[in-house]
Amino acid sequence: MKTPRALSLSLISAVACGAAMSLACSSDADTTSGGNDAGKAGTVATAGAGTSIGGSSSTPAGEGGSATGGDTGTAGASPTGGAPSGGVGATGGVSSSTGGASGGTGGASGGSAGIGGTAGASGGAAGSGTVGQFGVMTCQPVFETVCKPKIVFINDDPNGKGKVFTNVVPDVETTMKDITCTACSMLYRSPSEMPKNEQPTTVTVHLQAYGGVAQTGNATIQFDLNYINGYANKSEAITKQEMLGVLQHETVHIYQNYGNNGTGEGMADLVRTRTGYYQRSRWVKGGSWKTPYTSSGFFYSWLTGPCAFHSENYPQHDLDLPYKLNLALAGTRDDASFTAVNNLLMKTFGKDADTLWAQYQSTAF
């Protein structure tokens, strides 16, 4: 969790996490954006970064795309790139079975593309990105500059406990730049949406013995050497998964709209879940949608839709949910953060958080 000093410390119990628990802004589970809500069949086209999901065609930025069986999107202010906030993309028709022939994309910040069948492919002023069937889960080109900061790596025990980390993450700089860019890409659609204090020019990863698992403050990730050493006898695959998972979770704290402990840690675990950095055994029943780390993180991912980590999902899932959650949490704290999430879920799915949580508990395990 984040402390008043902007530190994030995860202290998950062994009961919740089991022997492989990941604390302090990693989560308690293992492995690995705003569309209109018209039309139920198909995948959301993601605008802003000049990208969309699915399809194979490309359309220039500026004007809204069209969808077979749907309505025409609202054009952006400029035919060459759209207004700074972009035009609204196509709203897919409910009866559409083939999806949009091309995805509507916005300008620099991007308009939102609608839902309706399989969305069109990418293209846009900000440059196309790699968006797969599970939504945004990788670094998008629009964030290549602002979200690939200088990386400073400090290893207090390079020939001992710290070697467990570097054995599986030998190129920390390249790895961290990908992790930071991925976090931004899942939380935002344009750098213009990011608060200025969430755009550090340097991120530090410090392996040290401080007592905990990991914590983040002032763009510095402290990763406990004793926790790292606990993976000395694990397989390379499991060790790498955990090391990257902790880094991905902690990095989210640098860039996200945190809200409160429950929402902030849940969001960080949502990103970690969808990027594949959890062992499946850590997805367990129980808790509540307000419980930090994997309880809320896996719930959010279930609502977002299937991914490489899990196939279970809410039937009316929304692949744009990570982005929408982060947007909804801007400027909130304490109970207001839970209210913001509840209101978003009501707007997106037509059900409140408690109702969706009950359905999640009864169907996802």
C-alpha cells in the first residue's frame, strides 16, 4: 500500500498468499482501454494510441470509423488528425455480426471507438500499436518517450542474494523500460492524460535488505533481498515470473491514480495479472471487491475479460476496464475511491460492485 509518504508496502498474510506470496505492492497471486457501450458482440477498439483491437484493416486518424451493421462514428474536429481530444469512433450496432470494417481512431489523445462485432485494426496519428485479443497489455508507441525513463539499478548483494534476481533479469534497464511503458499503456491512452508528477525521468530499482517484500515511493522501487533469496531454489521460470511480477506491480504505483489502499493495490495487481506475472494457484476464492491485492485485482481482471492468465470472465466484459478504472480514480481517496469504482461498474455493466462480486464468487472458481 502507499503510505502518506507515497510508499507502497504490501503485507499479505501467508493464509491469503500461500508459500509463494508476493507482498508490498506485488500482489498475492502469480503468472501475467474508453469505448462506447453500444453493441455487445465483439472486441473494443482502443483509440488514442492510434490502436484498436482485432480486425485487419487500417484507417487514418481524425474521423470516426464505421461498423457493419452499426452507426457511423462522430468525426474529429480535424480530418487529418482530429482535435487534441480526438473524435469519437464508431458505435457498433447490436445486430452486427461481422464487426466494423475499420476502427474509428482519434487524434493525439484519441477518441473512443465503439463496441460492435470485431473491431477494425489500428492506425492513427499517434502511431499504431500492438493490441491483441485481450486488450492493451504491452508497451504502446505513443508512450515510448514519456514512459521509458532512465533506469538506475542498485544491487546491494550482487554476488549473493541479489544474484537470484539478476540470474533471471540480466538486463534490468531494458526490462524495466518495457515494464514502465506497459504500465502507462494500460492506465492511459495519451501522455496528455498523465499528471505531471507521474512522469518521472528516472526510475530506480534498489535491491536491499529492509524487511518486507517491495515498496515504492518517489519513483524508487525497494525490493527486499531476503524475499528475493526465498526463490533461490525455485525453477527459473517461477523465479522470473515472480521477480517481474513484483516489478510490474510496483511500477504501476509510480504512474497510477491510486485512490485508496483497496483500489490502488487492486489496480496494480490487475496489471500484473493481465501481463502474466502470477502463478495460477494464487487465484483463490474469498475476500471482497474492496480487499487489496489479488482479491480485487483478479476481480477487476475477470470483469475486463479473458487473458493469457485466465479464460474465466464476465460475459459482458470490457477490455477497456483498466483504463476506465484508472480514469475514475483520478483525484479520489478514502471511501470516495470505492464510490467511484462502484459508479463505474454500474455505468459499464448495469450492476453494482456487490452484485458483480457475488456473481464472480459463484462462477469464477
